[in-house]
Amino acid sequence: MRRVAAAVAMAVIVIGAAIVLRSEGRLWNCACGQIYLWAGDIWSAHNSQHLLDPYAFTHVLHGFLFFWLASLVAARLWPAWQLTLTVLLEAIWEVIENLEFSIERYRTATISVGYQGDTILNSFGDILACVLGFWLARYLGVRLAIMVFFLTELVLLVWIRDSLLLNIIMLVYPVEAILRWQLG
């Protein structure tokens, strides 16, 4: 029964996030009219417009972080409710990330010069990626999860010249040298 209640709560959270995102002007899916499961070029107009893109891996890392947070502050909760808390936090992140203020910050402070915000489909993919990260962190244990976390950061740095850590740095305190390196 607890799992069913948690699943219903997560569905309500995701539907609520979709409603808020739509009310903020986010499109359901890519304006191109097509739906891709994967759009791998961060420099294309398809980035953040389809279900998954390279930045989905940063949302997997959100899942790691939210799992660790839930383990610290809500250790007594059943795992299904810890996951529900994670989904709530990620849904809030998606809404904040797609406010016009945030979109403009991404455009001016990061390599996401032409960023238009996520589609609702992409936000859903990001939430799914976060859920995957939660379960991976839970399954792997602390040591291995930390190794996977940093390995993912490293792979992203080499692959797309961006990562969760760089994204946070550039949003909070943009560094011109990092921006130049990211732009190649």
C-alpha cells in the first residue's frame, strides 16, 4: 500500500510540474514537431527539446545527490518515500530551471547561449534520469557511487566540456577562462 501511495504521489508531482511548466510557456515537445528519444548534440536546436540529451547525465547525478540528502535528513522514511522526496526536489529544480530568469542566466553565464528552456518532454526525461540516479546510488553504495559520480563528471568534461559542477560554478560565479575553454 505504501508503494502505491508513493507512486500516486510521484505521478501527482510530475503532472503538477508539467502543468506549472506549461503555464510558464514551456512547449510539450520540440517545436520541430518530431520526438526523439535522444538528441546528442548540445550545440543543436534539439538540445533540451527531446526526451534525453547529454545533460540527462547531470540529472542522474542529481539523483545521487538527492539520495544522499534523503539518507541524511529522511533516513527513517521508506525508500519509496525517499524516492518521492527526490522526485519532488527534481520537479522543483525543473520548474526553477525553466523560469525565464533562469533561462536568461543560462544564456548569459554559460555555454548555453541559445538556450530556450526545456520542453516538458525533456523535463520528464530529466526527472526519469534523476530517478535512475537515485536507484543507482542506493544500489552501488557510498564508495562506488562516489566513484561513478566523479567518473560521470569526468566523462562529461571530455565529451561536452560541461558537467554538473561546471554548470553550478558558471551559474553562480561565471569564470571567463572556463567559458573560453568550454567554447573550444
